[in-house]
Amino acid sequence: MIWGVVSAVKVISAVRPVYAVLWLISAFLSVSAVFIFIGLVYMGFIMIIVYVGAIAILFLFVMMMLDQGKEEAGTPIVNIIPMGMIVGVGFLWVAATGGEWVGAYITQQNHSRGMIGGQPGGDIVAIGRVVYTEYSYMFIIVSYILLVAMVGAIVLTHRHGEYGPDEPMRQDVYIQTSRDIWGHPNQINLNSLGRYK
Amino acid sequence: MYSEMMLGGGVLGVILYGVYRPMYRWSVMVLLVYTGGLVGGYATADYCGFVKEAKDSLYMVGDNEWVWVLQIIAGIGLIGIVLMGERRGVELVLMMGLGTVLLIASVNWLSIYLAMELQTLSLFILVALKRESAYSTEAGLKYFVLGAISTGLFLLGCAMIYGGSGEMSVLAGNTISETINQWLIRGGVGKALITISLLFKISAAPFHMWAPDVYEGAPTITTALLATVPKIGVFAILVQIGSLSNIVFISATMSMIWGALGALNQSKIKRLLAYSGIGHMGFVIFGAGMGTMESIQASLIYMAIYVAMSVCVFSIILTINERRGLVADFHSLSRKNAILGGSLALVFLSIAGVPPLSGFLSKWFILWAGVSNGYYLICVGAVLSSVVAGVYYVRIVQMTYADFQGELAREGPIDIKRSILIGSTLYLVLFILICPNFLLQVTYDAAVGLWVHV
């Protein structure tokens, strides 16, 4: 918990964006540790796989692609504090008033349904049992959605007409290796930026 | 369930062999077989005692008349869209159709969410298909962001309902108020969020802001697709979950008024049709919100006739094939091609609701249901806004027939598939008022099936 709070504070106080993203990863890891400690193993692993494995890495890539110039003085943190106070107090209030009976309700649900506590092997086994039997149709539909994503990525990025009307995109190693990516940033070669081949 | 499995397998086959050659004909065949199977199954089933206890009916049902009839309408709409003749991205159209028929058949929040995602994700790609046009890219991005927002609202509502009731059937929301008083407000909020998200998808008025831009930027066939098929699926769900009627009524009234006023100033035909679609959706969800059997039957009739009219209008627009897409492109169409101009005029008069045509029939049923349920004020608003909306439809007709300017070049021959589409939908538009019994019987069965299965 303390680890998570410290990481979250470092996320907003880090000077370089890349460090902020690294602290964000650290915060995600601490949150997943909290999940695992309270018994939600599946949620913890999903936090790691989805947030750390995919989203934070995506952030890192975007950060690296951005041109990081000189640091400008951003908004002073004093301006953000009132908003942060409001949000934080709101969250604390919800946690203090609502958390108790929400928790009671959840434990009651778990007892009545035997969902998380009752299964041997924890929630991963329970979810696996349900997903592959009762919800198998849903599982198949998810696979269709992934297929749409794949087809869509190909359809949207497939270029027509560069190598002829029906020729697919080809790799050209010579053009790729001779691209001028190490040039001085002030002398950007517009030709090399405009063409992606 | 078997029909969806068949369509899913067909889609997979089309994609698999589409790697080697374009599978346009095969996708038409898949859709024809699917819809034909549905129609055949529906016609041969003894649909008075047809509802049976399906084993998997907890998560997906394909087994009542409501689902069947709506799937048939969606299948016919899909055939229309595919026959309009875009070869590129036809597998995505099939995927979207699969999402729509699954959405119609689902009775579980999880399956509704997944089917809606399948449908919407395919539409994002189809909207952004014209990559060289900045409008298309902008439309795709805008649709993507707003679709993501509405999906977020939907998931939040689902989470609230699931937290309140602990089950994922669509009927779960109704049991909340009876069992757990503490969660009453949260259950209501969840239902409201889900309703708002569905209104987003159907482009009803306070949540319509994406529609004109997306309609204008998308390729015309995708616009035709957006205007017809996904709305059928979302409408089916909006009726099935028993949405909060107050929100639906407010949205319906605003849609009718805004659809009438917003289109007055438009010069692009696709933007005009987007606002017209908003107005029509106002009528449809007005009937759905009333929640009686007559009103839902009336909305279903409205939806079916709206799909037929939209397919006809978009086929004509594609046939004219003006690059600018202005309303002014229709001028002197009756001189260039008298039959095409005549069909355009008739369809627009039907959309406006002029009596001998089918658009009048659907508006009449909705207003009838509204008056007999006592919603007088909304009915007066509906009549007034359809009078206002009549102005711009009749302006197009006037432009087709009376506004001669420029050269009178003869059009070339029309594509055979499009002319079949225009002819058959125009037949429905013209003659359904003479003998509406078939449509009435089918929609009556569908509305009854909605009551029996829950």
C-alpha cells in the first residue's frame, strides 16, 4: 500500500515523462500485489498483464517517439492541489461510508454463491470453469472480435497502388537501412519523414 | 442458435478463402442462405406454440418470434447493403451483420456487450475505410471516441446492475427494487446509463452529435449500413431490456424536433439523411418507450419500413454517384432519367409521410398507439415536427422535378443489382398500404413473442 502511494506521488512529481511512466508501472505492480493479497489472484495477474504488459509499454513507446525538448515549466502544482483535495476527500468519504456495507454485501454474495471462496484453487479455477463451459458462446464471440481487430488492422494499413494496383506492401531493406534517422533534429529531412517505406 | 452458428461459420469461410480471391459472391450467398433459412424456419414453424425451453436460453436465445423477425429484417437489410456493390470490406460487413444478429438474440448483459462490440468495432473500420479522404479518417476517429464513451457508460451501468442483483440476465435489473432496497437507486442509475448508451448507438437526439459528421465522412455504402442494420439490433435490445421510459420519452421528443430542425439548413445529402434518421429514430423509440404491445408492434413496423426506404434512397444516391454529395445534385434528375427521378420523388414523399405511401402507414401506427396510451403532447410534437421535416423532403422532390438548370446529360445504364434493389424496395414503399396484413401479422407475432419468452 505504502509502495503504491509513494509510486503514485512520484508519477505526478517526476520531471521526465519516462520516469513518470516507470513509476506508473511501479504503481500498477503495487496495486496488483494488493489484489493478490486480498485473494483476487486473477485480478492481480490481469492488472500485470494488461496494464503493465500492454498499456504502460504503449505509453513508453509513445514517450520515446515524442521529441523531448527542454523541460518547460508546466502548471504549478499549487494550482492542482484544490482539485486533488476535492477528489481525494470524495474518495475517502466514499470508502469510509460505503465501503463497509459494500464489503459486507460482497462477502454475503460470496458465501451465497460460493464463487471465490468456495472453489479449490482460488478464483482462477472458478473463472476458468465458468468461461469454458457456461460462457463458451461469449468466448467464441470474443475470438470473433479479435478477428475483426486483425482484419481491420490489415484493411486500414494495407496500401494500394505503391507497387502497382494489386501488389501488396513489400519490405525494401535498402531503403529502410538508408533512412536518415540520426540526422540533427533541427535539419529534419522532409522527404524521409513523408515516406514510410 | 443454429442460424447464428451458420452465419459465423460462413463468415469465417469467406475470410479464409478471401485471402486468395475476393469473396463477394460467396458473401452474398452466405447472407442469402442465412436469411432464407430464417424465413423458411419461420414460415414452417408453428409459431403459435413455438416458444420452447431452449437449454442455452440463459445466455442466447434464437427461439422466439421477436428475435426471428428482427433477424430476418436485419438479414434483408444486410443483403441490400451488400448488393449495393462495394467489394472492399465486405467481410467486415458480414462481421457487423453477425454482431447484429447476435445482439438481437442476446438476453444477457455480457452477450449484449460483446455482440455490440463486434458490431461497433467492424463499423469503426468500415467508416474509416476511405483512407485518402481526411473526412473519412475524421469520421472514423470521432465515431471511435464517442463509441468508446458510450461503451464505457454501458459497462458502468452493467457493473451497477450486477453489483445490485448479482446476476447477469437482462431481467436482473427489474428484481433489484424488490429484493434490496439499498440498491434501488443504483439499479435505477445502472438502467439509465445503459439506456443512454443504447440511445448513443441508435443516434437519438441528445446523444446524436456524432451522426451527421460520421454519415458525411463515411463511404456512402457504410453510411447506408450505419443508417439501417445496427439500429435494428440496438432497437431490439432497447425494447427487450425494458428501458427507463422517461429517458426514452425525453430523447424521443428531442429527436423528433431536432431531426426536423437540424436538417433544414443542410446542403449535403448525407448530413440531411443523418438528421432525417435522427427524426425517424425519435418515432421508433417513442413507440418502444411506451412499452405496450401495440406500440412496440408499431415501432417494429416503423423500423421495417424505415429500413426499406433507407435502402432505396441510398441505392439511388449511389446510382447518381455524384462526388460532391450535395442536395443540389438531384436537380433535373427527372429529365436525365425519368424513372429514377420518379422513384426518388416517391421515396422522399414516403419518408415525409405523405398518405398513400408506406411512410404514412408507419407514422400513423405510432401516433395511434401514442394517442390511445394518452401521450397527447408528444403526439402533437411529433405531428408538428414531421410537418417541418416535410419541408426539406418536398424541397428535394421539387428540385428533382421543377428545378432545371445546367446541362441535361443522359445517365448511363444502371447497375443491375442496384436497379433490383430500388425496384423491390419501391414496391414495398408503394403498395404496402394496399395490403398491410402480412406485415401486421408478422409484427404482431413478433410483439407477442416478446411477451411470451420473458
